[in-house]
Amino acid sequence: MPNIGTPELIIGLIVIFLLFGAKRMPEMARGIGQSLKIFKTEMAKPADSDASNAVIVTPAPDPQPQATTAQATPAQPATEAPVAAPADPEARPAQ
């Protein structure tokens, strides 16, 4: 654990003062105090009260269920027979 002495605390307070200004310092101290108070009261509650205050969130059902698998579309018959490409006379071996 770091050893923080008086000079380090004074330097830290000066840096905080320069960053946030004199107007925001009381607001920050008040907010930290309220946060600590809430934290202490929550820690003082018995552990079993957490289970009684638990909220179970379940997702709402979808109005339109989504398909989980890809749906096959029916094959459409070809209207024309495929046309074969004309034979290239240069590609044939000479006879």
C-alpha cells in the first residue's frame, strides 16, 4: 500500500482545486458524503434481504417469432433450356 503523507495530500488537493475550481468543491464533497452514507446503509442491511428485493426480468415474447433456420424457397422452373456455347474451331486438335 502506498505511503501517502501530508505533502502528497496537499499537492493532490491543489491539483483537484485547479481542475474543478472553488465553486464545484462543496458540491463534490456533498456528493461524496451522500454516496458514503448510502453505501454504509446498504452494507448494514442483512444479506438475506437482497434475495427478497431481487427483481427477475424476463424478456417479453416477440409479437412475430423469427425463423431460426433458413427457409427454402421453391425452385422456379426454367422457362428456356440453357444454350450451349458454340464450339471454338481453334480449340479443337487438328485432324
